[in-house]
Amino acid sequence: MPDAAVTQVGVRRRVLIAFFILIFATLALTGRLAWIQIVKADELFDQAWEQWNRSIPTRSPRGSIYDSRGRLLAGSTTVETVVAIPPRIEDAEQAARLLAPVLEMDEDQLYELLTMNLSSIYLKRKVEPEVAQAVRDLELPGIVFATEGKRFYPGGSLASQVLGFVGMDQGWAGLEIQYEEYLKGREGRMLFPSDNKGRPMPHEVKRYVPPKDGMDLYLTIDETIQYIVERELARAMLEYQPKQAMIMAADPKTGAILAAASKPDFDPLHYADFEPETWDLAPVTHSFEPGSTFKLTTLAASIEEGQYNQNEYFFCTGYANVAGHNIGCWTAGRGHGSISYLEAVQSSCNPAFINLGQRLGKEKLLEYIHAFGYGQKTGLDYPGEASGLVFEPEQLGPLELATTSFGQGVSVTPLQQLMAVSAMANGGFLMKPYLVREIRDMEGNTVYKREPEVVRQVISRETSRQVAEIMEQVVLDGSGMNAAIEGYRIAGKTGTAQKVGPGGAYIPGEYIVSFIGFVPVDDPQFIVYIAVDSATRGAQWGSQIGAPIARRIFIDVLNYLQIPPAEQSPLPPASLVEVPDLQGLTVDEAAEMVDLGGLLLRIVGKGQYIVNQTPKAGAMVSRQTQVVVYLGSGDSDSDQAISIPDLRGFTIREASEVLSWLGLRLEVEGSGIAISQQPEAGREVKSGTAVKVVFGSPLDP
């Protein structure tokens, strides 16, 4: 009996242990099942989905970019991309051998791609239609196609620095990268069930997840004004052969940028063929000493603070002595003599502006410099904006105060200058500039709309009116005469600043000449800033380079915008000017003489002195007539080799006149201005040789 009891207890214990083991196993299995079915369900489903299905990506069309009037500046077209599904490749070695010459790829590289452990992989993206068809003709298993968008720019290089460019998948410069999140859209996919070799399963449903189109940008840029600006930049590069030229234009009342460019520029479809520095929009990303255009800041501050009286007289001796240093006027020591402050502005007298700066004092002058937006970014919706450089109060001693008052020793961007003078034109309000006016989705709904934004009021409306009228006098009877247009009230200011090298020293013989102006004076609708860096032909004066460029731009923009002329023309009745005798003079001496009469100087040839000119001395001509001069030895020996001059930028008449001086003949092709020639400039030829010159638009390739 006791043995039986012991046995029964042992059985019960074993049953109980087995029961608990069973319960534990059940709970463990239930927990594991819950872990798989609930916690890991999504992850395991994704893994299973990857095993059952294959997908081919389809990229969305990138959003388009339009000008202010809805004209397409950048769009996308559909192209095909060659895709491989490695599990479906039957003979990777043969496929690589056949595809290599068609795709222009290395055979070993292709073989490596075709044998990768991936569901799909790009072989070559965005191929031309003929390449896609050649791949199709090979009929290779596992080789399929995906659709993608490819960027195109209808205007070629037009506005290329504003727009930027697109790499394989995203924007890399300009507005293309600034607004990448809006432009790029969302990728789609083509999904289909497959077996273990990647072959589509019969009778299974394919799924297509469509891509989402990118949004469209509508800019403030006007395509026509942009073309006018770039045409004049191209012409400036031909005529003056500088290192760089730049122009920026805006609506002074709103801050909307109407045009912006610099040359050299680039083709956004072949951006890699150009130097990276040509990708930058220089008026935004570059800063430099502004020269005399900065005097407008000192002028506006002086008027606002009651320190300026245009009828007060000042005696310019040719220099100003500040803290033991003689700071010269541009007249190279000759001085202007006794002049009114209005005449000082018209003639851009440095000592007079030093005096105004001293009257203001460093605190007040710096206050206005900062108020006009210098030394800080404007906030333009464009990447890489420079902030420029102005003195801190503790750095502004008497000498720095003097040079700052006429635009030396400070560094500003053309954009800052444009916005500052816009404030002087529009009643005193500093506006925040902008390039994108609207963003719309693929249904055309506006998702963003930019309104003009006032940063601050810097000067009073009365001061603004006075500055505008003084700037008008600069165009009527000062250094800006070559920008004047009959019937229109134009305000302007020229500038000439010696370039500063990397070490801070001025570079001999290199200047940045500039002009800023707006029209009409009483109702400003268009303002433009022009800068030409290190011209190698012509007189490096703002009056001789910047002002004529501005005049041509003003004429075309006024006609395009249909801005009517003033009821009464501000220009006096047309009077003739006597052409001075320039022979034997240097370029600078000649430039000063023609500048006083409102004439233009055009230089051809090499040498220190002028040996010929047209029109001849004593001829009576209208203002803004171009006087072409020739620099050379004056040797007329017909047996001597003649060096052919560079005629690019000349008219047919001017080219004919110059060649006739040298005893050469002109052969004409086309019309417009000279854009190329044969033989090339610098070639030495005999007297009587014919020079073939092609004339056309400066934007012609």
C-alpha cells in the first residue's frame, strides 16, 4: 500500500510537470505567433513582398519654370532609362557584350551590374530614343525600360544663371536647387508579382503607383527684358572685351527682379563643359568696391540730415587732405575749382563728397549705410548671396570715413546697390527683392504667392524726390549724359572703381565701371544696374561704357513696356557739338575731352597715342555721337606689315573707316555689328588685303 501511494504521487508529479511544460510551450508558441503576426507583421510582409514582387521606378516630371508672363523658361520631356532585372538575365556575359557598344559602357562594368543580387538596377539613364530602340532590338530577357523626365531650356543659355541646372536627379544650381522641394515631385513605381527568377507570374494583377508631378514656378523675370539685357551684355563683351560684365534690373516699387545676368555664362544642358564660376549669378554672389555709384548713399543721407545745399559752393583743389593723407579727385590733381554741390554731384567730385561725409560723421553715415541694406544679405530667394563688407564703427577712422563717403574701401553687391537706389527712387522704402512670384501645383492651384515686402523706410519722400531730381541732372548735364533719351526723364549715376587684388592692394590699370539709373524720374517703373569688369578696349569710365549700355536698354524696355514719354522733354533742343582734335593725345586725355561734350570714344589699334580719328576734328555732330580713334605708330609705309585690328562690336561704317586708314579693304557679310572676322585680329598682312567681317546680333553663336 505505501508503495502504491508513492507510485501514484510520482505519476501525478510527472503529469503536473508535463502539464506545465505543455502550458509553457503553448504560451511560447502563442507568444511567438503573436510576435510574428502582430509585432513583426509589417516587416515580414515587406520582405515577402520583395520576394514575390519586382518593381521598376518611374520618376515624376519635374515642375516647369515660367517667366512673369507665363512663357516657358525650363520644362521637362519624357525619356527612357534602361533597367536590368538581374534574376531574369539568362546569360549575363552575352548580355554585357551586346549592350556595351549600344550603351557606350565598359563590358566588365555592365557584367557586374547584371549579376548583382538586386531586384532591379539602372544600366543607363535618360538615353536618347535611338539608343532605347537599339536596346529593344537586342530582345534581351531581363532588360526593361522606365520612364523619366529630362530637363530642357527653350531659350538655351538665356537666364541660365538665374535658372541654374539639374543633375541626374536634382537641381544643382540657381532656382533649380533653391526650390528643389517644390520642383522635384514624387517617384512612382510599376509593381508585378514574379517567380524566383524574376519572371512575371501569369494571371497576377500588376500595380502602378503613379508619380506625383513637381510644382511649377512663376518668376518675376520677364523673358523679353532678360533677352534685352543679355544682348547688351554680349555686345559689351565684344566691344570692350572685359573679364566679366553683369546687369540686374528690377521694378523699384516692388523689389521684383525683372532681369539678371552676367557674361560669360553657360548652357544649362551642358553645364559640365563650362567653368564653375560661370554658373554663378554674379550680381548676387559677387561683391566689389562700388566707386561713385555709392556716392548716392552719402548724398541721400546728407539731404535727409539737412547737410546738403545744392546751391552752396565748394572749391575742389584736386585733392583733400585727411589725417595727413592726400586723397585725389578723379581729375588727377587738376581739380574742379569753385563748383556748387549740385555740380559736384554732376561731375562726381571726390573731395566734395568727403566733405559731406565729414559733416555727417561716422555714426550717421554708418547708420544710413546699414539702413540702405549694405553689409547684409537682402534675403533674395537665390543660393549663395554675398553680404558685402562695410566698416565697423571702431574701424571707421577719419581716413576710412573719407574714402567710404565716395565708395572706396567698402564692398557691396550689385543687388544691394539696386535695392538701395530703388529706395531712393520709390519714396524712400527699402524693398525685399524676390525672383519667384507664385508656385502652382499640377492642377494649377496657387500654393504660394509672394507679395511685395517693405523692409523699412530709410528716407522721406521729399528726400527721395530730391535725390531723383539730382540724378536726373547727372544725366542731363553730367557724367551720365550718354544715357539720356529724348522725351524721357531719366535718373542716373556713373561709377569707376579701381579693382582690389587678393592682398588688398589696387590692381594697376584694372577698373570696374558701372552705371545705375531708373526711368521715369517722377514715376519709376524700371531700374537697372550695369557693371563691366576690367575692359581691355575703350576708356574705362562709367560714362563711356556703362551709360551707353544703359541707354540702349532703356530705349528697348521703354518701348516694350509702352511707357509714354514725358509731356515736356527734359532735354534742351538738340544742339551740335564740335568734335575735338584728339590726335596726339592718350586715351584718358581723349576720353575726358569727348566726355565734356557728351560724345563717346571708341578705340581701335594698339599704342600710346591717337594717330587718327573719325569724325575729323572740327566736325559738328549731335551729342552721343561715337568718335572712333586709332592708336598706332602712324607709319604709312605701304610695304610695312599691317597688324589687323580687332573689329568686333563695330558697325559696318566704323569698320570700313578703320580699315581704310590702314590701307585694307572690307568685305561685308550680314548686317548689325561685327561678331567675327577673317583674318583674325593681330595677324600681319600687306596693304590692300581684304578683311572679311561677319555682322549680326551679339547673341548669334
